[in-house]
Amino acid sequence: MLSTSEENYLKAIYKIGQMNAGHPVLTNTISAELGTTAASVTDMVKKLADKKFLTHEKYYGVILSKEGQKTALDLLRRHRLWETFLHNNLGFGWEEVHELAEQLEHIQSKKLTDRLDAFLGHPKFDPHGDPIPNEQGSFTYRNQITLNSIQEVGKKLIMIAVKNQDVDFLKYLNNIQLKPGAVLEIISIGEYDRSYKIRINQKEETVLTFEVAHEIIIKP
Ligand SMILES: [Zn+2]
């Protein structure tokens, strides 16, 4: 059985690898991501290599083995299922669920995960709109673009996810009632600052800065 810390390393390495398009992950990137010293990363990488969860070559970096990848995806699956449960069934806001799921994801009972998944009706996306890996570790892919790539006025769009999941950002979106599933209509786009004046769910009108529009993911 893996310790919580070992699981967190595998998750971090997986996450960095995803952003790196699958390239080897350097140990100092891992220590920056986890906020730990280079020495403890070296120790842990050695430990995980001994357990065959990854391979490590000096100056080249770390690559997860099949087993390491499977474990990371399983963690991601548990994390996102718990977030969905907390949000849909226990009434937690989407800005609250991540921290709790960080703890709950370490419960390693497959029976619990499978029952949770079935109880929730096998959801494909979590409250932030991120895809939930299935039991085999595959995701549901869909086309998606950020709001700020839209230039046409008058278009009606459906929000499906957020790129930025900072608590403060999610609270800001709560205030203007923007969340996945919302229908956005672009009323105008600022010529100078490229801000987006939008109508949400055919009701409220609000102005989003270009930066905020960059964090909103919509169906193309
Ligand atoms: Zn999360």
C-alpha cells in the first residue's frame, strides 16, 4: 500500500507530465510543485523507482511506469468523484470541494470508489468541468475553447468548465452566477481592452475582463 506522500508525488509527477506533453519531469520541477526540498524529492524518487512506479535518469528526468500512471489516474478519479459527491450531494460549493477531496482521495478502497461512482450515476465531469477518468483510466474528451477566443457578438455559448480553480476566482464567479451549464450571450466586445460584455442565462448582464474570459471554457 502506498503512503499519502507517495501518492501525492505520483499525482504531482503525472500533472507536470501532462503539462509537459509527456516529456520527462525534472526533479526540481517536482520540488517546486510540492514545495519540498530537492533532497527529499531525490529520496522519494528513489523509493518510487524501487517500487517500479517510475524510472529516473539523471539529467533526463522522471517518467511514470504503466503502474505509476495507473495509480495517478486512479487518484484523479477518486479526487474528482469525491468533489462531485461533496458538491452534488452534500451541498458544498465548488470553491470548497478541492481541499476536502485532497484528503478523501487517499482512501484506497476500490469497493468504496466503485460504489461512489455508481451512486453518482457514473459522472463524466466534476463540478469544475474536469473530466473524471473511468475505471480503465480513460477520459471523455470533448472540444473546448476559452471564451476570449470568440470574436463574434450575439453568439450564445454554453460554459462547460473553468481553467483557473483558485478559491477566490470561483467565489467571484459565484457572485456573478457563472458556472458550468450557464448560457452566455456576448453583447459586445471592447475594442480597446477586449473585455466581454455578456448576458448570463438570459438575465444578468456583466462585463468580464479579457483575463477572466481566458479562464472560462466553453463549447465551441
Ligand atoms: Zn480538485
